[in-house]
Amino acid sequence: MRYLLSHESQLFIRQNTLSIPALKRAAEWQGEEAVAHPSRFHMYRETIPTFMLYTELNVSAEELLRIRQELKLYWSQIDDLETVCRRLEETVPPPSNTV
């Protein structure tokens, strides 16, 4: 585990894959890369501050799994949006408005 989290290993990930390393120093490294990254590869730097925990959605882990399953059906074009939304409304209760 120590090796996988080491700078050496994380830098290898940064230089040879399209994955974002977990180690900030490796993620921000600049230099010669073995793979060509897309022009907006570093956009993650702009989006990471907007990330939130799923608990902030006010849904349980079980409800989140159900939502994910329904969305997979939509993304794979097995079901249309109306069908997925209808099933979600039936299976996932609306959030409570307690503040």
C-alpha cells in the first residue's frame, strides 16, 4: 500500500495514464508525458472544489444505488427519460424539507 501511495507510483500514474493521481504533488507535476492528454484534461482542478458528499443530497446510500441503477438504464438507452423519472418518483421518496 505504501508503494501505491508513494510519489514514485503516483507520478507514474500521472505520466502514463489518463487517471488523476491521488497525490496532489504528482497531479500537479509538469513535464514530459508518455500519453497525450486531452486539451481540457486539467479541468478537474476547476471542478474538484464543487464536489460534495452524497449525504448532502439528503438521500440514503440505498436510495442512491436505486437512482444509479435507473440512470444506467437511461444512459444505455434501454429506457427513456419519462420512464426513468416515473420509476424514480415511485421508488425514491421526495426529500424532507427539514432545515
